[in-house]
Amino acid sequence: MKPAKINYNTVGVRFLDGHNIAKVYTYGVRKSGKIHLGQELVADTARGPALVAVVRIDKTPTPVNPEWPRGLQFLTRKVVEL
């Protein structure tokens, strides 16, 4: 049996506002998404949308940690300047 194909990458992000801006959080992104270091994205959190900056791009996806309360969360929105 073949292992399941992983169609996402993982990135490390820092929240740009809040009390824990030094901590790096792991999020998933679509493999087809063009992500670069320093890019600002929107993370959906329990408190609503929050601005994050990409500080790490993983070469291989980080496995889901069973201790993460909501599993692997995905970043789905880029920040667009008007």
C-alpha cells in the first residue's frame, strides 16, 4: 500500500500583534501557494483573523503533533495591498 500523498507544506509564522509575538507557530499551506520568508498572511484563530509573518519554510512538512488542540491549522489568505 502506498503512503498517502501530502499536498501541503508547513511554515513557521509569528503573530504581528498580541502577547506572544516571539513564539513561532507551525501552520500548513497549499503546495501550490507561492510563499516566501517575510510574507504576511492571515491566520484564522479562536479570537478571529490575525496577521502573521512567515519566518520559516519547511523543506518537508512537519508531522501533526497529537498535542495540538485543533490539529494542523492552514493559512488560506494572503495580505493584499490596495
